[in-house]
Amino acid sequence: MLPIKRITQKRWLFGSILALLSAGLILSALVWTKDSRKFEKLSKELFLSDLSDNALSLHYTLAYPENYGFPDEIVFSSWQSEENSNGTDIQEALDKLSEISADKLNDNDSYAYKLLERYLNLRLSGISYSYYSEPLSPSSGMQSGLPILLADYTFRNEQDVEDYLHILDQVDTYFEGLIAYEQEKAKKGLFMSDYAAQEIIKQCDAIMDKDALASGSHFLHTTFQERLDALEKEGIITLEQKNSWLSENDRLLTTVVAPAYEKLADAFTVLKGSGCNDNGLYYFPEGCSYYEYLLASTTGSSRSIPEIKKMLYQDFQENYSALAALLKEHPEVSTLSSDIYSSFPYAKPDEMLEDLKNRMSVDFPAFPKTQKDFVPSYTIKSVSPSMEDYCSPAYYLTPPIDDMTNNIIYINHKNAPDVLTLYTTLAHEGYPGHLYQTVYSQLFMNQQEAPYIRYLLHYGGYVEGWALYVENMSYSYAQEIVKDIDPAAAVWYEACRLNRNIQLCLYSLLDIAIHYEGATFTQTHAILKKLGINDPATSASIYRYIVEEPVNYLKYYLGFLEFLSLRKSAAALWGDSFSLQRFHQFILEAGPSDFQSLQEKLISASPPPSFLPDNHHPKAGF
């Protein structure tokens, strides 16, 4: 029997204080986590709600949606614009968010809270522009985007095949929503120009080519069979299943999908002529205010248009002066022949990507460590010849957040790129561009158990601005490759970088002039002539693209300039502890964000923690 110790008054008092403190800490923890639980619940509700009605988005976001609580039924509902609603859902989300104290959340949730609040408020401000968006743009509309997404719809199991066929069966309903929206746009005097409408009609006929469909050689036939062949080879499906699904795919393409495209073309044939504006958004009733909203929501920049113009003008002048100085110092560059690229040692995309991965290791952090040695694979594919006219020169397909092992980069071979263009394009799409950025940020957010909503908040300026930012760096990598064996080529590569920036900056300025200041084709052509573009057909092509794709160039170039601004701020804030690798790690771990939030996070994180044990500093030049 243990001896009973006498508890003195002092000891009793001390024990009581400990008990009270423990109770207080427990109570405090309960209060503290209440807001965390509410934010987690709201985040998951928004995640489930947003993806439940969009089968394609769900499939491209999650490889295994059943693990996240999604129902078995796959839905591909009628199309509806984000702005084409009364805003009730957005306001309800904001109301729930206002009941949560951001100060009582951990750092990750607090940052997500800030992003979500700004994101929702901005989207709410866009509700008044219900019929200004254009889901069927000739350059990037769903009529050309849908087949691309269908062709790369991953088959991991039998259910994926069934879901895919179910989506095909609902394409007509989806297109009916698009047609209804365009009809309403026409009634309100907001329908597209005749030349844009004619291009849509032409695309519908070309994309669902009747001869290819009849012969079974359409790319939606061949890609479907390739994916089924792979499943059969792995023993996941039987030959009988494959043959049955091949027959069903053919039936749906010819009886549902092709007629849906025909109906869309017929609808545009009727609607053609109802458009009353061949120029920019400026000439629509609320065009300027919609442009301001579109600029902010697309680029993630909160800067005013006068401030953006000032940034662009300054950048244009700096690059123009730099190019002029380069050509003055190296006059031989202007007389170089087409064999300037013969000294570049790499010709194949795989070789170029491997070289980029090696060279970037000094300036960019390695992927976050995982339990298993994770190394993302990539596949280089060629755009189908029938889609070459409607696709970008290259594009990267974002993998699901729960399966980032397989990454696909498409190359459009319509205009065969030279080796420098291919190298810098692969930097933009692959390493250290979209593929690297996407996989790194998603891996890090997965490890941090980031709120689900972070995976849905999209910031075009963060994504494309980063890709253009690293593309600029890749020109320096290309110069390193050839500088010793062909110094003239290295100078030429720098001239190419400056020229590309000048061009993109010019188009960004024209975007503002056309959509916000009312520049007509005649005025635009006059501007381009001063810069050496004398061909009216070339000017017309530039003008029409900008009219059809407002803010698109700014998504890239303003995003790029915002990253340069952030890098400059980081260098000033961090002083001797600044390095490119540390700065890039900060951006990647912050994840997709608007630039105001990134700037605030940068300031709050200064001085930076010792992210990495390197002392690498920026190189001279870019």
C-alpha cells in the first residue's frame, strides 16, 4: 500500500490552477477548431457541388471520385455560363463564409479563406454581365475543346468507359444549352460577328467529318479503341466487352454527337446576321465595365487599367531598347541564315525535356518528397490532323489531383516549329512550366491537406503567367547550350526572346485599346504599320483574334509581369537571403492565387525561412 502524501494548501492551489488551465485550453481548442470545422465543411460542400453536375470536370479533377464522396451517377448537364445565374449560390457561400473567423484558422486555411472570399466577391460582381461571355469562341470554344477532352478521357477501369459513353449520350443536351444561350445573346444584341459565326459553322462540319465517321477513322473512333486495347491488354476488360463498347461508341458518335454538331451549325446559320458589333467589347452597352471584370477575373491582377498600361508601356520600351542595343552591338545577327539552329544539339521533344529538367535544377526546387519515390511521367502526343486548325501550337492536360503520375503534352505540327521554338514551348508546357508547376503545387497541397476548394479556384494569370515566365528563362538555358560552340546563335536566341516579349506586350496593349478604348480595325492597322506590319490581312488576323479572345494575351503577359514584380519585391524584402530557388519555392507552395494575395503572403512571410540550403542568386540578364 502506497503511503498517503499530505497535500499542502500550496500544492492544492497549484493543482487547481493546472486543472483550470487545462479546462481553459480544452475550451479554447474547441472554440478554435469550431471555425476550422465550419470552413472545412463549407470547402467540401462547394467542391462537391461544383463538380457533381460536370462529368468532364469531375473526371479531370479526380481519378477516383468515389473516394471523395461523389455519387455513382455521372451527369453532363446543359451548359450554363458562370455569370448566367442570379448569384444566389455565390451569395449563400459568402454568407456562410462570413460566419467563420479567418483569425481562428490555421495558416493554410486562413490563406484559402482569403482567396475564396476574394474569388466569390469577384464572381458575384460578374453576375450582371450574364450574356457577355462567349463559350463558343472560334479560337477556344467548346465546339473544339470538347473533342479534345473526350479524346484524352482516361480509362482506368470499366466504370470510366461506361461514364465516357454516358457523356457522349448527353452531348446533344449539353449543346442545346449552348444554343439556347447564344439565342438569348442574339435577342439582347450581344451575338458574335458574322465572320466568327461562319467560322463556328465551318468548324462544326470539319470536326465531325462525315467521311471519317462513316469509315470509322475519326479520331474519336481511333482514340477510343486505343484506350480499350490498353484495358484489354492489362486484363481489365474482355474482348467481348471491348467489341460491345466499340459498337456503342460508333452508334453514339453517329446518332448523337454528329447530329448535335449539325444542330449547332444549323443554329448558327440562322443566328448569323443578328450580331451588331464587329469590333471590341467597347461597343457593347456595358462592354467597358465587363472588360474590367473580365480582366480581373481572368488574370488575377487587381491593378487598374491605367496602371496596367503603364507597366506594359514601360516593359515594351525596355525590351525594344534592349533589342535595338543587341542588334547594334551584333549587326551580324540580322544577316544570319536559316541554318542558325544547326548547332542546337537536340531535335526530339524527349531530349529537350530531359535537358530542361537538368538545367532547371539550379533555379527550381525538387518536387516535395513523398512516401514513395514519386517521379511524374509524361507522354508527348501529336494533335490530330483534323484538329490542327483549331488547337494551340501546344498544350498540357492537367492530371487529376489524386493521380499525377501520367502527364500529357500535345504538340501541334501544323506549322512545324524550329528547334528553339520547340525547346521553349516544351519549357512552357512541361519543365519548368505547366507540368512541373501543376504537379509540384498539387503534391504540396496534398501533403498539407489543403482545403478542397483550393483545387477549384482557377487563376489564369498564375498558370499562364508562370509558364511564360519560365519560358523566358528557357531562352537563357538554350543560350547556355550553344554559347561555346556557336556564340552567334546564342545572341540570336536572346534576340528571339526580346522579340517575342515585344510582340506579346504589343498585343496586350492592343487588347486594351480594342476592348476598353474602342480602337477599330483601321486604327489597329495604323498602329501595326508603324511597327512594320504592313499587310492588311495580317493586321485583320491579329485584330479578329483579339476581338474574339478578350484578355487572352493579358492572361499570359500581365501574369508574366506580375511574377517579375513579385520577384523584385522578394529580392528587396529578403536581401542577401534571396535566391531564385527560394523565390520559386515560395510561389509554388503558395499555389494558384490572385496576385494581391501572393503579394500579401510574400510580405507576411518576410524575412523568409531557410527553405533551401543553397546560395544561388539570379543570373545576369533575365
